[in-house]
Amino acid sequence: MSTPFLSVRDLRVHFSTEDGVVKAVDGLSFDVQKGRTLGIVGESGSGKSVTNLAILGLHDREHTTIEGEIELEGKELLAASERELEHLRGNKMSMIFQDALASLSPYHTVGRQISEAYRKHTGASKKEARARAVEMLRRVGIPQPDMRVDDYPHQFSGGMRQRAMIAMALVCDPELLIADEPTTALDVTVQAQIMDLLKDLQQETGTSIIFITHDLGVIADIADDVLVMYGGRCVESGTKQEVLRTPEHPYTWGLLGSMPSLDSPVDVPLVPIPGTPPSLLNPPTGCCFHPRCTYTDSVPGERCTTVVPPLELENGRGAACHLDDGQRARFSADLAGSRPH
């Protein structure tokens, strides 16, 4: 396999609070290949956004302990200075935030906010930057971009604001784009348009994308590779086809089993995952999913409650679970047979 464009190894992000240390990310490793989309999926609080803020160097280092390695094209980011990170942010790597209205300044026009980023990284004149902003708004499908460039964020609809955020993120043609649940607050029609837009832009530019979501339906649409997070750790990894068709971890089985389907009879209830996500202040011992797992009785002894299962990857595929290969294959097949296709 080729050298990954982005490599994260044993990343740990811990926050110091009055109540103790929050282990938001606790030993996470993954790769992103050039021109591919990695979908990171998991419940709220699993560490998805914290991971990607660490990649961008946006955590407050005074109250945050960050350990591990993050390499972007061979350059170590955790050891980089703030000046080096400022040069990389927006230029080499960029992020689309979840809430466009909160992320865009209400005091400046959309065009000014897009052109400001372009001027900072390219040294372009105001005229050149404005022309670039109009071009980017047109590129992301904003109607009448030469007029809307002077509008303020509150004058845009939710879908248009998100398109403007994408335009701002892509104005310098970054090679890594992090999208943090960019379609969460949008209706399904606009959501589909945004997804199509990201895929089209990726085909045009060859950008690598990390797409954060809690929706496996979105993952099925946009991702090439999938990382399932739970309790600040990766519990399963593989290609989209591997994870969605032959999942190997009980948490992934639970996520798939709780999804509605158009093929399901209307009287068939969804099966939620029992319990609640773990406290990252006092995470469970052993496997962090064991308090909610219905398969612990299939593992001999008390390994689920005392031993952290290793994530052993082969060609990027693997799951952190004490069930043996035969058990995982059998349970996964049983669940696949009970799910509508």
C-alpha cells in the first residue's frame, strides 16, 4: 500500500477539568490515502470532532494534553509551531464546521470572509480575492454569485450557508478537507445536494476528505473507508463495503440494527443499542463497550471487563473485540440475515 497522505498514530487527547481528566481520545490510529474519503462514525461524545481539531492544531494546549503522532505528507503536526500550523490551515488542510451560522461572522459579508482567507495565503489583491470569492460561490452552486457575494450570512438559507462554508474551506484548494457533520441540520434534499457537491469537487481536485458523522446512511453514500469510534477509540476499521456488509464489532452491529430502512415492514420496531455512551471521565475497564454489549457471555472468563481488546489491522481491516473470528463471522451473518436489504 502507498504511503498515506495523513497518518495518525496512537493519538491521545486528554482535557484537564475540575472533576478530573477527560480522555476524549485514547490511543487512536488511522490513515487517509490521497484522493480518498474516510468516514468517521460514532455517537456524540465518541471523540470524532476532538480528533480532527487535533489534526488542525485547534486545541488549547494550556489545558489539553496531546500525545502521539500526526503526519501530513511526512510532516509531523504535533511538533509544528503555531506559525507553521497557521500556514497549513486553510492552505494545505481545511475544515467545514457543523454549524455554518455560528462559524460565519455576522458582521462581514460572505464574500469578504471567503476572500480574506484567499488573500492571507496567496497575497492576492482585494480585486483578485473578490473575483476568486465569486468564482467559488459559483462553483458551489450559489445562484447570482456576483450579487450574493455582498450578502451577509443571515441573508442565506441554511443550505446556502453550508455551501458558502464549503467555498471558504476550498478557496485555497486544500489537499485535506475535514467535514464535521456538515449536513446535520439540513433537510434531506439539501443534504443530498451537499454530498453530491463534495463528491464532484473531490473528483475535480483530488482532495482527501475526512467526513465526520453519526449517520451510517451518509457513510454509505460518500465514504471509501470507514472508522467506527466508541469511547475515544477505534473499534472497527475497513473499507465501506467491509464495514457495512460484513461488520465485525458488536457496536457496529448495533448501529446498523438501529437504522430504519425503506424495505422494512412498518410494524417492525427499530432495535436500539441498550444503555448510554461511557463517561470519558471514568471509562469502563476492559472493553469500553462491554456495559452495553449483549455478547459478553460468549467470551470465556472476564476478559471483556478486564482486558482492553487490541485493534489488530490487516490491510486496514480489523475490529477491537474479544470474540474470535468464527464467532464474529457467525454473529455478523445472523444479523445480516435478519436485516432488510
